[in-house]
Amino acid sequence: MLETPLGGLHRALGGRMVGFAGYAMPVQYPAGIMAEHLHCRSAASLFDVSHMGQAELRGEGAAAALERVTPADIQGLKPGRQRYGLLTTEAGGIFDDFMVANLGDRLFLVVNASRKAVDFPLIEAALPAGVTLRPLPERALLALQGPAVAGLLDRLAPALAALSFMGVAEAEIGGIPVLASRSGYTGEDGVEISVAADRAEALARRLLEQPGVQPAGLGARDSLRLEAGLCLYGNDIDETTSPVEAALTWSIGKRRRMAWDFPGAARVRQELADGPARLRVGLRPEGRQPARAHTPIQAADGSPVGEVTSGGFGPSLNAPIAMGYVARAQAEDGTALDLMVRGKALPARIAPTPFCPHRYKR
């Protein structure tokens, strides 16, 4: 398996390493997933997300070129701002989701670790002469998340402290040059920090020295994003799901909806007009037993209506939670359903997401 620049630090901190997207990554540290999750909600947690794919897009017309593979409004993205977008297929499925930032002289992209080997060639194939995509494997990516982050930035990086949600800027933390965005995958305030790989451990140690900051692994990252109602590629979205089914139509720019000039536009337009056959929903199982991915979902009469795509225990709620797809007729909040866990019907109800309110800096 591949190693991130922080592999040695993870082991020194007692991280339990597992394989994820081809990388050895810490699933948890000695404190455990539950403690790491709750600490992020109350203070600040540091995650290593260096396995993600980073790249920059340069050249005149780079924003217009990127719009050839996404329904996001890239040309309308102002300098110093970041946006969530989808790469879509001609059939209207989701090839991947990604983040794009306008740095003035270039666009900065972050894509999923499991998809970067296919995302970058897809984007490159759409580029005209004079526009180039350069992957950045020499950079690491750290995520500092939690309500204490604002105070930490005031002390460590005042230039970043002023950023609002989805703002992006180049700055220094402890003398180390970084590119940071006010964003994350937990529903909490925080920053994602791109840094040269050879400075990543020094930066991580600097952040972990700060009062209230503790390391957190993949386990807590997953439970936090589930509570926040955020999709995981390969679970909640993939090439078979459309932006409409996935309740991600907000990521399609208004200008793009007028032109309908993006891959998969015909399916998206039809589903917006007529409604999709299924929808991504939140689920609240009764009792304490969680329902995991691929759990079948049945209506009250026993007929199959969908499947769980992500599920587990929500530490902040002290209760099980899940997301999945159900037939549109069953998608209204409060609808009673059964989750078939190992052949036994587990009562549940459709619930709004996010399960925990987002606390981004506005």
C-alpha cells in the first residue's frame, strides 16, 4: 500500500492502520472512534486526507474547459472562492464529486482518492490547446475541523481566520507556506490545508501542539460526515446515481440549467421536470441497532423500495442513523419503513438531513 507523508507520525501516535483507496491510513488512534468523533464536535481534530487527489488547471479558458465535464458554474467562481461540483457521465450518472477553487491565475482541484486515477484523464481529455492539468502528488492535505478552529486560526494564521465558508487563501502557519480553504467533511467549521509533502509532518506536529487539538482517523471522519448528511463516493453516489436522485441539484449552476450543455443534461432535465424514480433520504432506525450499507429497505406491506447506502451509529445523537435511496413515493419525511437487518425487520422512519446542524463559518 502507498503511504502518505504522515505515515510515520500516525504510527508514532498509535494509529491503527488499514488499507483505504490503496493507502495505509489510520482508522483510529488509542482514544477510539467515539472519543475522536465527539472531540471534533466539541474542540478540534486533525485528519490526514493526503490520499486525495490534488491538481491545478492553468491556461486561458481553464474555467470554460472544466465546464465540459461538470454542471457546476466554474466561470462564475470568483477569485478566492471554492465550490463543490460533480463530474457527470453522458448517461447522467456521477463520475465523481470534487472541490474547485479559483486562485486567480489557476484553478485548484481536489478529487477523491479512489477516483483520481480516472478523474484526471477524464478532465485532460476535455481540455483545449493551451489549458493544462498538473496533478500535485508532491503535496499533502490536512483537515483541521471543529468549533475551536476559529480561535486557533486567530493565533496561528490571522490571514486564514478572516475566511468565510468556502473561502480560500495562501498563507503561512508557523512559517510554513500553505494553501487553505474554509471547508471540510464533518459539518463543523474548519480548514483543509494543502502543504508541501516535506513540510507536512512539521505542520501536523505544530497543529497537534495546540491546546484542544487531537488526531482523528477515518472512522470518526465517516461518522461525522454521515451525521452531516454528506455523500461518500462509492456508497451514496456513483455512476448509477444522478444529481437529482442524490439531492445534489444545488451544485448545478443556474446558468448551466439554462444552457443544458453538460454531460448527462438530458437525464437531469427530465428528472427535474418529471421527478426521479428514487431519492436519497435520511433514515432514523428505532432502537439501538444500526443498519449498514446494502441493507434492503421495505415498505410497510413488505414490498422492496430501496437500499441503505451508508449507515452506522451517530455518537452526537447517541442513536443509529443511515442514508439510502427509496422510491419517490416513500421519500416523504416521517414515512415508516423496515430495514431488513440479517433477515429481521428493523423499524425506521425517513428523516431530514443533516442529522446534526452544519456549523460552517458564514
